[in-house]
Amino acid sequence: MPRKPHWPILIALFVSVLAGCVIPRGPLMPTPNLALRVPAEWESHAATWMQWPGQWEAEMRPAFADIIRVVQDYEPVHLIARSSSEQQAAQPFLAAREVSGDNLSWHIAPIDNAWLRDNGPVYVADGSKLWIQNWRFDAWGGNFGDDIPYANDNEIPVYIGQQLGMRVEDHQDYVLEKGNLEFNGAGTLVLNWDCQDDRNPGLAQAEHEAILTAAFGVSQIIWAYGHDSEDGTTGHIDGTARFADPQTLVVADYEGSATERELAIAAAEAGLTVVRYPGNPNWLVGNGFVGAMASGDRSTDAQLKAQLESLFPDRDIYMIDASTIADAGGGIHCVTNDQPASV
């Protein structure tokens, strides 16, 4: 026997469809999975991971020693070397620079470079568990040369997942470097459009946002646009803007830079408090410390340190000479990868 039509439901559906037809709308953010999130960097760490510089990046080793010496006083450091012989050569080098063997664990695995922020894991939580996402790494789109190897680096998230006994979620269909991701841990992601467009050409912005929203559970994405033509990362966000807390975005104050100026405006319009920082924000926030990029000028470093102390009042601030890392195209944040302790 035919059933009576559910008129209220049909009418509601008709109105909904009609409204969708007559009211023009721009691209909509997909509905986020509110259970998902990427913990903010200032949340508690289980450890910090790094990859020891090989022969082609040996000039960065003293800076690595300085970074490790700071970090290991506050949290464990996991250091990946290419071989046992490389580890054995590195240990006296580090010891001579007052790096202790305490709170330092070595791992042996094939690696291609020293930039673990970019080829390393992204950690995602859902309130009850923590796991790793393995995005595709292609050596910055070949921007530093087509001969830069990366196959080993692309496997490192899987290796770290095995070492930690964590599930590894595969995202090898999309190129993404963690240096272009800045999360506030509460639903907001800031990143550079030029970088993502360069790595995954042909996708519309709405398609990028659909991928990122589904993977990270964010409800707000703020894009920076533009980059220095000599920047092989194509504008990684960790050299432009960093969160100091869920509502405060610190934006670099590079003289004459439209990218930073326009991002500051966009962030303020999105409801964030914006603080301008006259230095390189490529710092690492850890358990009770911030390891920040020194400028090389004592007076300037004192001013930068004072501003960081006001932004992170419960942490010790260290201005570290990482000029060799900067000369290679990055900073302290670029060569470290923090492992969250909580979900």
C-alpha cells in the first residue's frame, strides 16, 4: 500500500535546494572533524627529534650541538644518524661542545638531509590517542636542485612511527612540509599559499582546504601570499608567522614585505591578536624553553629576547647562533620536529 508522503520533510528539502540555487556562495570550508586536532607546539612534549647533518651539511653541526645542548636540559632528544660510524664520529664532536649523553638517544636509519621539520611526521590527536601522518616529501619541489635525494627522507615518518609504536596514516598523494604548517591547537591553521600551490599544482584553493580540513580537523585556515624569490621553500610559514598562544599570532616585521603586512591584516580580521616581531620567528617552543634565532647583534638580540620573554613568560629564552642553518635556507624550527606528549 502506498505510504503518505512526508510533506514537511519534502517541503524542507525543496526550500533547501531552492535556497542553494538562488543564493550565490563562495567556496565553503568543509565541515571539520572536531575530534581531530594537531597539538600546538607549546603543549607538553614527549621529545624533540632531529637528523644529524651529513657531509654536505657539515657546516651546520656546531649549531646543531648548540640546539641539542639547550633542548636536552628540558626534554629528551632523539637524533637520527645514517650509520653507526656516523654516530661514533658525531659523539666526540658533540661532547667537545658540552652536549651530554644524558637525555640523548641515537637512531640509525637511512636519511638524505638534516631538515626533519619538513620530511618528518605530523602528529594528530583525537582526544584519546595520538598518531602520525606521513605526507609526501619531494625535497621542496626540486627547488634546491633536481639532484637532491629524498626517497629516504620520505620514509622517516614510518620509521619514527615504528620506533614509537604509533599508527602511521598514509597521505602520500599530497605534498606537504611541516615547516609550512602553523597550528594554534584550537582549530586554526596558518600556511603559505605559494608553497602549497607550488608543491601540488593544478588544485584550486578550495581543494587544498578540503584536504587540510579533513586531515587536521581545523575550522579556520588563514593563507599568507607571496614569498622571496630566493627562498627555496617557497615561503614556509615558520619564517613568517608563529602562534604564541591560541589567540596570538606573531608575524615577522621584515622591512617592506607585503606578505607579512597583508598576513597581519588577514589574521586580525580573522579575530586574532597580532604582534609584529622584528626578527626571524623560526624558533622552537619546548618544555619550559624557547630556542630562538640570534641576529648576531648583541643589542638587537637583547630586544628580541625581551619580546620573547613577554610572549612566553613561563619559559626560558635562549638566543642561539644558527647562522649556518640560516645560510642554508632555514632556522632552528626547520631542523627540529617536536613529538607531543598528550592528546
